[in-house]
Amino acid sequence: MTAEQQAIEHCLNGQKDAFRPLVEAYFPRAVRLARAMVGNTEDARDLAQEAFIAAYKALPKMTPGRPFYPWLRGILLNRCRMFLRTRRRATMRRVAAAERPGHWAIGVADSYTPEKRRTADLVRRALTEMSPEDREILVLKHMEGYSYDELAAALGIGRGTVASRLYRARHRMQEALQELDPTLMNRNEETGPGGDTEERV
């Protein structure tokens, strides 16, 4: 039994402190995911905390042996979706991003070059301009590393729909980036195409 599964077992047996290692291991990652979804670090922290609380309460319902983070991630994504539906704070986030263009760079690896930090900032600012649906599929694919089949299962759509939705979301992302910095796409073309080999399967 892994240390993670042992911690879960201890929690189920009433040892509340056993949940702390799970929080310490996954809270930063959960905050990064939530921030990419909602565009605001403070809200992301609140949503991550809510997700961990909900996960702790729901541990008895968790399938035995299931990895903790993917399960937590599902809870967190539902919280983010609810937040985006009920709060409708897209306009406020766009204003904040325009007034504080560097705030997305918080948390970017210190080893990044200034150019990479700037690109990461632009990408995250572009995400705030997109619909929750576009943002979610891009975050799950490019941040969480979902396969097309995993996206289909998570979003409740067919694999073909995943491909078309992802294509459109990427296109809208490119348009948003072009508005923020018309030179960015040209620089990326010079360094060579990235691409997703799964699209060509």
C-alpha cells in the first residue's frame, strides 16, 4: 500500500491529521489548476480549499485504491465550473489583467527566462478572455495532460467532438494572443512548430 493510500486509510479511521500530507502534496497544484480556470489567485486558493474540504468529507465514497489527485481534480473542476456560472466575473478579471499584466507571472518558475515568463503571462491573460468551456478544455489538455479519451470522459462528449472543440479553442487562443502581442506568433513560428501528435492520429 502506498503512503498516499495509507493516509487515506488513516483518515477513514478517524485520524484527521493524516489528511495533512495530502493537502501539502497537492494544494499548490490544485491552486495552479484553479487559477488557470478562474483567472484569479485569491479565488483559486479559496476554491482549492473548498475542494479539499469537500474531498475530505467525501473520502468514504471514494473508490478504494483510486489515486487521490485525479479524484480531487474532478471535485475542484466542478467547483470552478460552479464559480464561473454563478459569479460571472469575467469582466472584472479582464480589467484586472489589463491593469496588472504581470500578475499571471506569479508562480512561474524562477528558472524561466524573461521571455518565457512574458510568454506565460500572455498565455494566461489570453485565457481570461476565453469562455469557460474553451478555458477548461485547454487547461485540461495542455496543463493537466489529458489524452483525447480522458477529455471525452471528463467532459461527457465524443472523441470527435473533443478534437473539433479543442481545435476551435486553440484557434481562439491564437487570436487572443495575436491581439495581446502581434509579434508572438511570428516568434513561435521561427522557433519551430509545437503541435499535438494526437491530432494527427
